[in-house]
Amino acid sequence: MRLAIAEAQAAEAAGEVPVGAIVLAPDGETLLGCGQNRVLRDSDPTAHAEIVAMRQAGKTLANYRLLSPEGAGCTLYVTLEPCAMCASAILHARITRLVYAADDPKAGACGSVLSVMNHPQLNHRAEVCTGVLADECSQMLSNFFVARRKKRPTDPHLMDLEETLLGEGDSNSKKVTPKG
């Protein structure tokens, strides 16, 4: 988890939400991939730390299924509970063990809001271990968002989602309302 925390710190230093992840081989020691949030830097909504780490691990193994030749699965360590997108990708990659630090009460898909990892209708499951260095990771996230709120008026990348999507103050923007 310390390696994942180092990735989260690097993400924060780059202005990203401080989330980091690593993928370890089935031996529990060999690092196959590491990742940090890159959503803003890459202008990519899928560039979450987990996805970045699994992409790197897939390239290392030359296989999207993150398994040993004998079929043993890898472990993903991440500083924040994965969202639904990441949880689904974890299952598709055949990760067999997920270890995460802090719960995500707003978007967590591994027990906090949803329970994707062990859903009975899915064909793959993963062991989930929670709370490893949770206080440290929660505090890092909390500190980041406190600082972010203070910067919001001057940093255009940190504007409210509503301001960004609705283009408040931009005469060329208009609100889109779903039909129905």
C-alpha cells in the first residue's frame, strides 16, 4: 500500500485527485504496474489510478487477463475504494484480490454504495480487503479537497462541475435538459 500512497502523492503534486494504485504479481512481490490519477492531465475520464495501473500490468504481461501462466491472479492495491467503472475493469482483468484503503461513500462500488466485486450474477469475483492505511489515505484526500475549495475561484480546472458543464457566464453555452 505504501507504493500506492506514493503514486497518490505524485498525482496530488501534479494537481490530480490523490489516488494511487499498484498491481502485484501472484507472488506478492513483483510489481507489474503502477498508476495514479491522470484524468486532468490526459483529458481522459477513464484515467483513474486503477485503470492506469492495470493497463501497465497488461502490457508487462502482454495479456489483458492479469493472471500467471498457471492461472493465479494478481493483487491490486489502491488508496481509495474503486468506482463502478474501475470495479468492472478489475473483474474483466481477472484480478483475484483487491486491497483498498479508504471507503468512498459517494461512488464506491466495492461495498460502500454498490457491491460489484462479488455480485452473484457476474462470472468473476475478487477477494476484497479494506481499511489498510485508511486513516492516512482519507486524510490525504480530505486535505486535497480542502485546499481545492480554497483555490476554486482562481483555478479554472477546479471549477464546480455545474459551472464547467453548464458554462455559466459563457454566452455560447446552453443548458441541456433531458427529454421525457
